[in-house]
Amino acid sequence: MRFTHVRLNEWVKKMAEMCGPDRVVWVDGSEEEKIRLEKEAFATGELLQLNQKKMPGCVYHRTAPNDVARTEHLTYICTSRKADAGPTNNWMPPKTAYAKARTIFKNAMKGRTMYVIPFSMGPVGSPFSKIGVELTDSIYVVLNMRIMTTIGTPVLKKLGDEGSFTKCLHSKADLDINRRLILHFPEDNTIWSVGSGYGGNVLLGKKCLSLRIASYLGSQEGWMAEHMLIMGVEKPNGHIVYLAAAFPSACGKTNLAMLVPPKGLAKKGYKIWTVGDDIAWMRIDTDGGLWAINPETGFFGVAPGTNSKTNPNAVITSRTNTIFTNVLLKPDKTVWWEGGDGPIPSRGTDWRGRPWKPGLTDENGEIIKGAHPNSRFTAPIGQCPTASFRLQHHHGVPISAIIFGGRRAHVAPLVYESFNWQHGVYVGATMASERTAAQYGAEGEVRRDPMAMLPFCGYNMGDYFRHWLKMGRTMDKPPKIFNVNWFRTDNDGKFLWPGYGENLRVLEWIADRCENTAEAHKTPIGYIPTNRSLDLTGLKLPNGNLEKLLAIDKDVWEKEMNAHEEFFATFGKSLPAELKHELNSQRARFKKA
Ligand code: O2Y
Ligand code: MN
């Protein structure tokens, strides 16, 4: 393949001059290349080959102990004006950011290879898709990008001589957290990431491009980049209703995206189709409706807690051709994690590379985990038993409903439908989740996370809300907007709803509402199911639970709406007036009720 894209060549040359690699290799995406890169990484210890009899095509990787999750405090939006990054983002002026990072990138790739990865987020050639080129000194990154996106020659071909692309530069450098920066330059369509070798910090097509840069591009070009799963609910009559759903972390987004229908509903003919588990790019199509693609081709899923009960489809998906990061390595070169299948191994090597056995404690008497809580599997979406047949469709799938959700013990009912798009935007903008005991921080503390985009919106969130409102006005047939809460508890802290596959009962109601075939009654916060409109066939819900799940407590909501007001105040003048109006209208409805 001849490289005829002058701007691309010049940029690669310039970045190589700064980073000083021993060689530059253009990635073609072929199978031979994958085998060659794996072999090289096995030789250096960057990767370990797993048991090929039990786990064909699977490999193992450990990251530095200080480098195990996205580092939000080191993540910046670098716009000329601070106001354009808004109150929810870290901001640095572009000039300062480039200068700071340049000193870290300088000769950071000495003795290493710089890989040039052309990649397409979305099917190559689709009007939804965007091309990026990531330069990296990590084979682990190349192999992950290979699963998560389409890479190599077909993308370069599509780029041609002058196609536009996001410039993505990454170096592990010395993995020093004090010299780690994740920088986004929306005005330059550029991302620079240095000092990390893990996940969202380095797979630059994922959060950095597909959410932060893409949300900015979407606001300029009239489309939406959202932190949402996409799934199809096939009804017994064969009609598939597509939903997009946003949840903060620790709400089971990946599990929901590939849910297994409970027996009763499966027997009726319900089926699930997985389009994506993390990101949705949505455009208004010629029918005036909203259509979505998943720009990714893989899952970067959390391993702990994933098992044949919580997510059988993820277990099947990650049996082959999967990269495991920071999980426990067993003596037979297979893997395990807390909350995984099978018996707890009697010994192994933990995610830090230390000998491990159950019950080991650290100097504070805390149990040492075999797998890091944020350990991951990177697996191709095509291997998922419920993978949608429309994954490669250039216009994606038509979205009938948008679902917001969070983990709320007492506030939100199991499900409610907003009155209209504008009210739905208010519901999304006030989304929140309560911390679990497993999360860092005070248990029960409420964290606002509008549209689950707080760490991922690449521009001022007030303007982002305004963009949502405008998209609604532009559509002939906007999707209906719902809110769900699988985590409501009784006074003893016991969950009222069984969750997992049973969540399909709620999705069924949502799908039926989209087709105007399910009953609801009006409350001050929106429409909720009538007692008989939720399909509970075969579910033994304890007496009284449904009423508790759907209850709306006026006093609790009074406090909640005060919190909304406080949250809105943090946006100052950038908050669209429509959202304050929705809050006031909701208050008035409660007064009247
Ligand atoms: O910690 C990381 O680097 C990964 S974060 C992540 C990965 C896959 C899907 N979603 C997320 C997230 O933080 O929302
Ligand atoms: Mn995510």
C-alpha cells in the first residue's frame, strides 16, 4: 500500500521526530501481523500466551499497579476559552497543554517501535463513521484496537489522499503517574495521551475519540455521541424495537446489553439483539427519526462479577480471541476473577504478578484480591451469541426509546416515561447514582452524572444540554425517553426487583409504550406502568413489592428536586432555560397532586 496522504505522512514524521522511536511501523490489520506482534510481545513479556487448548487465541496482560483505571484528574479538555470546556471538565489552554506534554513525549519512544494505527470508528464508509490514526509505542494497544475498532489497510484506503482524521498520539513513556496526561484538543481534532498503558487512557478510539472529541464534533455537525448501550428487543411478532440506554458505572450496562430473557418471556418469543454495550453515535435519518450505530467492534468489559449467571453471553464471547488484563492467572494458564465461574483457585498469580492464594491479607488486614476490581476482557462483539445482524449496517438501527438509569435506593420508581423530549432531557440531565459499598467514597453518596456523560463530554455541558434540546426539535419522530431503576430497596436495604434477565419485563413495557400498546398512569414525574401492564408471567415477586417499586414519595422527591436546583446552579448562565422550566413544572405538578 502506498501512503499518499501528505498531511498524514507529515504528521507521522513530525510526531516521530518528537518521540524518537527506533522505527515506525504502519499497521495493516492482517492476521499475519497479529501473529507477529503477539510473538514479539510474548518474547518481551508484554503479553503472556494463555492455555491455547482451553482458551484458543487468548492472551494475558498486566499493567503497572499505578495504572489500572482511567485517571479523570489527569484528563483535560484543552480549548482556547475555558468557558468552552465548561464547569465539569478539567481545562488547560492548548498552548500550555502541548508544551507540558511535549517535554514528556520528547524521546519517550527511544528503543521502541512507533506503530501507526489507522482506525475507523463505525463501519468503513458509513456516513456515521469517523477515522482516526493512533500512534503508539504499545503492542498491547495495537492488539486491543484491533478488537475494538476496524484497523489497517481498508481504513487507509478510505482515507485516500486527503480524508480528515483525528490525530491520536500515545506513548507509555515511563508510566509515571506524575508525568501522565490525557489531553483533548477538540479545536484541532487531536488527542495526546502520555504516561499510561491502560484502557480508556490509551485505547484512544474509545472514550477519547468516540465520546469526548465526537460529542464536540456532534454538536458542530448536528448529531449525538452518547455513552449508551444499544440493543434490540425482538417481540413475539418478529418486530425488533431498538433502545439506547445510558447508565453510570456499576449499573450493569454490559449485562443489560446482552441480557438473557427469562423462561416465560423466551417461551413467548422474546429475543435480545446486542448492538453495543458502551457507545452510541446517533443521527437523524431521512425518515426524521433517530438512528444509531455502535462505533466499536468489541467489548472492553469488567471481569469481576461476570459469570454464567450474571452474564452468560459475555462468558461465551470471551472464551476465545480475547485479551485479559489484570485478572488472576491460574497455574494452568487459564484465568479467574472474583465473582467469576468455577471454584476459587487454591493458588495463582495475582494481577500484580505476586503469588496468590485465597484469604491472603495485606498489612492492614484487608483481603488481597486475585484480580483487580477494574480488570478487563477485550473481546470481539461478533463472538457474542446475541450480536445483532445489523452491526455493519451503514445507517445503524432506528431508535424507538432512550433509557436513562441510575442506582437509587428510594427515589426513582422501577420505570417511568417522560412526558416529551424536553422533559426527558431534564430527566437525563438530573441523572444520578448512589455509591455502593464496593466503590471508593462514602456509601450512599449521590453523584450526579448527566446522561452518564460527566467524564466524557468534550465541551461545556450546558451547551451539551442545549444540543440535546435542539436535536429533539429537529426530529419528526423523536424517541420516547424513559428512566429505570433496578436498585430500589425496602427499608431493610433488600432489593425489591430481581434484576438481570427479569429486566426484560421492563424493556417489554417500554417497547410496548413505543408502540402505544401498554397502559400507564400519569404521575408528577411522568407515566408509570399500571399494576397489570407489566408482564410478570412466571415471576414470583413478593407481595407488595410492585407497589413499593412504583411508589413516588412526595417528600423524597421534594428533596431530590432541591438537589436538582443546586446542581443546575453549578452551570450558571450556560444552563438552558428549558431545564429550569421543566424543574418548575414538575414542582407545580407535585403541588397539584
Ligand atoms: O478504566 C478504564 O480505563 C476503562 S473505563 C470503561 C471501559 C469500558 C466501558 N466503559 C468504561 C467507562 O468508564 O465508562
Ligand atoms: Mn463506559
